[in-house]
Amino acid sequence: MKIFVTGATGFVGSAVVKELINAGHKVLGLARNDAAEKAILLAGAEVHRGDLENLESLKEGANLADGIIHTGFIHDFTRFAEVCDIDRLAIETMGNAIRGSSKPFIVTSGTLIVNPGRLATEDMLPNYNGHNPRLATEKAVDVLAAQNVRVSVVRLSPSVHGEGDSHGFVPMLIDIARKTGFSAYIGKGENRWTGIHRVDAARLYRLALEKAEPGARFHGVAEESITLKSIAESIGKQLSLPVISIPANEAYAHFDWFEHFVSVDGPATAQLTRERLNWKPEYSSLIQDLDQGIYFK
């Protein structure tokens, strides 16, 4: 199949492109500038010029391909509600373009929005009455699935880690630690993230593309429960900085807008994903990557 990939030069998307090509698929990568075009061509894929806000380019890309993997997202958390709405419009546009066909369409979401404070499973839907702007992504998927679009969701862990991760949540924690002179966690640090290596995530996207049913949810989770304290301790060890607990009422002053993500408790399981797709994570864990120093070169 020829697969239209948004975010094709991103940390996750570039791994997806490689995985697809190695599995015998062709890739049409969305490129917003000359640098992205060059990277896509070097990866062995075809180029489609456009971006997430150019809806006509998304429609054209969807029509030119046999399937879609949407990993693109504008990571500007200073205008989070706005970029989430851009994501919604992009999903609607590509989904409407392939309506009436059997083309598979894989959309990216996150495990943290599903069931904060309790174990999230694939069959759970988020609380759509909540205020998280990211809910718009899964709402859009539900609408398209009800219209018989073959759309499904890969919910990624808050930490998709590995060599080359420079803009994810873990690099943010490292940057804050360097700037403040200590590695922090909130309270007892018992709240949890999940994690997955980018190569394992890329394989999951391919399997979801090849096997998914409309409305299906899959979890990109290799590690179901990583405490924020353990992450802070690994960062402190690598940077030779003290590891300090800070009270909840001081967390925003320390972490700024990132405080929400550092304080959320978001364990999740991928048991159904493993069973339904015969997917098994094989690569290193987040703590292994931290302890091996790949984030500190």
C-alpha cells in the first residue's frame, strides 16, 4: 500500500516511515518546507507538500494514498486549545476525503486523557465532558467511525523515548532540572506515566494500519507504570544534581505549564493491543535509556 504519513519527519513519524518502507509499503510524506522534503526523500519516501493547516493539501494527500497514518501535531503548548482544534480539523478533512472507501486511517491520541488516576484500558473512552482540549481528537474519530470510515486510534504514552528524543516530555524535565539546579518530583512522586520506545511504537502503527477495525483503540504502552520519582532520580543521577520533592502548591512555580503533566497519574495497559495485533515491545525501557545516558550527550 501507499501510505500518506503526516508528521513524517518527526520523532515518531520518521520511525513510522522507516517501519512502513521496511515492511514493503510505499510512503507519501507530508512536507511543510524544503528541509522536511529533503529528509523524506532521504528516507526513501515520496513527498507531498503541505501542512496541517493547509486542509486542501491534506485532502489531496489522503486521495493519493491507500491509507493514512496521522502522527503530525503542532507541539506548541502555549496555544494548546488552538493546536488541538487544528488537529480536529485535520482529522475531519482526511476522514471525509476517504469516506466511502476501505482505506485505513490511523489517528494519534494519548493514554493520559483516558482515565486519569486509574488504569486505562483500550476499551475505555475518555470522559468527553472534561475540559482537556485533546479530547477533540477522539471525538472526531468517533464521528468518522459512525460514518463507516475505517479509522482507529493509537494512544501513545506520555514518554515515547529513544535516541533523538529532543522535544518530548523527558527532555523538558531534564531542561528544567538543569535550569533550576535540582531534579524535582511532586509530593511522594508516586504518580505514574507509561512509556514506549519509538521503534516499538512505529511497529504498532504499522500493525494497526494493517489489521484495525473502525473505532478501535490501541495503546502504545510498553511500561504500564513508571513513577515520576524514579524518572527524577535517574535524571538527577545523570546530571549529578540533588533530587528534591516539592509540595503541590509550589509545583506550578517550578514546572510552569508543564506542571499538569508532571502531576497527572496515568497508568495504562496494552494487554488488548498485544492480543489483538500480536504486538510485543522489544526495545529498551525509559529508565534504561536514561541510565545509559542517551538523553545527556
